[in-house]
Amino acid sequence: MFTEVDVMHEWGLMQEIIRIVSEEAYQNGMEEVTRIEVIVGEWSNVLPDALEIAFGCIRGELSGGPISKQTDLIVKSEPALARCRVCGCTFKPDYRLAFCPGCERPEADLISGETFRVDAFEGREINEN
């Protein structure tokens, strides 16, 4: 289960996502956003379930904008991957400072897993039939 701090963190993130998507939708002539896709990296410090809960609560309170109760949120997970600077081995690290399974040196850079961003959104344009 989540703590109040977890939900508050994701609540603020979700409010910002809604603000950004709403602005982009208006700039692109959309009156309704039907779907928002978000990428959440395994090590992004964002809890996907708490983000979805926050979206459900916030979405229920919205009126008059392009995002409504009918808007869907799709959360895509991005796994953490690292690449060794010495031997080039790509692997799933256990920790941010990880030993390469190929050469056993702590010389790896994280190449994915920290992402948190809106990947895409879909909707209906103004005057679209």
C-alpha cells in the first residue's frame, strides 16, 4: 500500500501532466483528450499505481477542459538497464552502482530506467465529426 507522501508526490506529478497535456491539446486544436500515455522508468522514483490513483481522483474533479472522466491513462514501464564502459556488456543492474556480470567491474552507466515523461496523447479535434 502507499503512504500519504507517495500519493501526494504522484498527485503533484499528475497535476503537471494534466496541465502540460491540456496546453498542448489546445495548441493543436484538440477539444478532447481521450488517451494519455506516460513512460515510468523502474528507477524514476515514481510509483505507477499511485500515479494511476492520483489520475483517477483528479480526472473525476475536472470540468470544462480537454481532459475528462472519459480520458484514459496508459502507464508504460521502462526497465532499468546498464552498459559496462569497459567490456560493453548490457545488463539489468540490481543497484545504481552495479558490478558488470561480464568483467565484474563497477564501471557501468545506467542507459534506461530513469525516464518519466508523457510519451503521447490522443484526442478529438475541434469540429471533428
